[in-house]
Amino acid sequence: MILSSNVNDSENKKSWIGFIPVDDTRLFVKDTGGNGPSIIYLNGSYANHGHWKQIVKDLGSNYRHILYDERARGKSKKSTDYSFNACLRDLSVVVKARQIKNPILVGWSYGAILAVHWVGANPGIASGIVAIDSAVPYGLTGDKSKERIYKLFNRIKWILPVLSQFGLAAKMSARQHARINIEINEISAKLEPVLLDLEIPVWYVLASGASRGGEEHEFKAMRESLVPVLAKNKNLKVFKQVASNHEKILSKDHQTIADSINALVRETLK
């Protein structure tokens, strides 16, 4: 395994697997290299990069695929900072370390919110975003929602270490899981100004129905919150809404997600 994160233009055409240091931790990164358009995959809150495997396969070798695990997820190391701002820094470090130019950011759930915020703070770098069932101006906030989230993770704390082995939880405490969830809900609830300022294409693939951690009416309200924003910023559009739910969308509708990426790349190359 290569551990150095310094690359030049010829080296970034080669595949690379290793760790990139940031703050007090190290991020596990996979870069397939190649001459095609670059795609950076941004995971769900506690997921690892393995959830993108079928989509990467669908897209094939015409692209340069960059995947990484966030702090305490997957193969990445633990940290003292699991905040959203830390995740923004991590993405910047990966882009710089691997010398990634004009990437398409593909984000699922937490990762989609990360994508739009990062582009807002770093204009002129990414060429487009595919947002998968997230990055909409909706969140569960307030004291009752916080209490509900803490109770949820406390109830499943015994199985979190097991789930982390399958990329379904992080290597952190139940309370740390809850804090991440509470923070991202608060950020998402205030997302509209960020979405309205975006000047690159943002294409959505939306799921249907409910999933773990939410009621069906909450997921419905979440997706419907996007409608007014679409009318205000024509850079945003829904590519397709699929039948699978939030949790299963990457595995059940991987081909639709791959199709959206192909179509967005064609759009950005016009």
C-alpha cells in the first residue's frame, strides 16, 4: 500500500490506494486514476466507500473514480473532531492531495449536503453535483427531535460495533453518532440559501417511501421541500425519482445513478 499523498500530473493517471493525513487522523482513499472525468464519491453519515462499488462498476474505466472513508468510518482512523466542518476540510485535503480537477461530486444522504456546502465555499473547482435523496432544505430540529435521536442511538448502541464492520456505522460511541445526526439535520434545515447560490448543475436522484430513522410523512416532506427551490434556481433539477427507499437506493437503483452521472458529465462537457 502506498502511503505518500504527493502526486504529479503523470502519477494521478495511475491507480492509488493509501492514507492521506488530515488534522489528527488519516483518511483511507482509493483513486483509480485514468484520463477520464474525475468523480468524487461522498458517503452517507456513517457509511464506508464500499456502498459505491456497483456504481463504479456500472460507470467503468472511462472515469477516474475517487472514493474515501470519512473519519472513524471504514478503514479511516479515529479523530477528536467529527463535525461537519471537519468533513469539509477532509474533502478539501483529498482534492488537493490527489490533484483532482473539475470533479463531479456524487453524494448520498450526508454526502450530498457536504457536496453543496463544499461547492458553495469553494467555487470554481467542481463542475457538477449528483445529489442522492438529500441536499434539500429540510431537517428534524428542536429539543424533541434531539431527544428522539439520542434515544434511537442509545437503543442500538450494543450493535453499532458490529454494524461498523459492514460499513453501516462508525467506529464511535452512540452519543457521537447522535451528535452527527443532530448537526446534519440542523444544517439541512437551513440549506436553501446555499442551494440558491449554486452556479453549477446539481441533479437529484430521489428515493421513495420511508426508511430507518424516519416516518413516511417525514421523508415525503423532505423531498417536497425541494420543489420551491427548483423553481428559484434553474441549475437544480430532478433527474429521476426511483422506487427504492433512502437506505436501498445505491444498491437497488445503481444503474439510474450511473445514468445520471453519465448524463451530467455530457452536460458539463458541452
